[in-house]
Amino acid sequence: MQTTSKSNSASTSASVLMINAQGIMLSVQGQDYFLSYNRIPWMQDAPIRSVLNVQMSGPEAIEWPDLDVDLELDSLRYPERYPLVIKRNELDFVGL
């Protein structure tokens, strides 16, 4: 699915090119990016229809509204600058 919006006479778009067992290939503003499920694990079990529903969220971000997921384009261009970090709190370890 492709979403196009007009902003200051420039066309910006985001679309899913491919979904496979390793991740998702996106085209955003004419650039292609592969998002590995290692980097975006929350997308691995998402319904295909929801993954295809990607759109621009301003000039420098994309979003999947059905999944409540937003990504800055900078994180696609430079993934090494955005390591995945899980922060835990003491409530995560409460025994049953």
C-alpha cells in the first residue's frame, strides 16, 4: 500500500515493498530500507493488512496507525545510532 501526501509542493510517500520471514522492505521518500524483525520485533506477528497500512507522519517520520508504531526516518537511515534498549522495573519481576 502506498500513501502519498503533498507538502510544500514536494511529494512524499511511504510504501511496503515486501514482507518476508526476516523483515519488511519499505520505500520512503524514494529510498528503500529493510527493517529486520531483530530491530522491530513487535512487527513480526502483526497482521499483514496492518503492516501494509504505513504512512508519512510529518516530513521526517512514518507511522503504522493500526499498530501504534512510529519511526523517525533518521532511525532508518542510521540504525546504529538507535540501539534497542529494554528498560525493566521491579514490577516486571513480581512473583506469582
